[in-house]
Amino acid sequence: MERLRVRLRRPANRWLAIVVAASGASVCVAAIVAFVVAIVVNALPWYPDLTIREYYQAAGAFYSQGFTVGFFLCFFLILVAVTVATRFGVAVRSAERPRRGYEPP
């Protein structure tokens, strides 16, 4: 019995996932750089009329913003890694598959 071979069109979803992940990762990297620069130049929110409670709430909001950006950076990097690894795996499997008309020596 002969197997029916159908050549499927490569989905554009992989490229779309790479574009979305790369753009999201670049935005996250820019936000993390801005966060680190704000820490280095000591631009944490501080006003002399703040109470201790308000100061800690403002500093906590500032650091939680950095944590959130770091989380999304990890998400987008994992999305890039999974997409590239899937693409590489498909390429390796198709390269290992014997071609039509090929006879081993």
C-alpha cells in the first residue's frame, strides 16, 4: 500500500510568534534598563513630606514594576526559545528524512 504524501504549507504562525516575542523582549529590555538606571542614579520616589508608610508604598510600587517587567522578559525569552527550538527541530527532522529516489549504499 502506497502512502499518500501531502506537502503541507509551512505555517506563518512561527514567524509571527518570533516577531511578537522579539518585539516584546526588546520592550522589556528597554524597561529593565530604565529601571536599573533609575536605581543607579537614585531616582526612587522620595519627597520630604511623605510619611514612612507612603514612602514604603511608593518604593514597593517602583520595585514591583521592575519585577513585572522582569517576569514578562522571561516570558518573551521563553517564547523565542520554544519557537526557535521547534523550527530547528523541524529542520533537523526534514534533513534526516531520506529523499525520494535515494538508495543507501
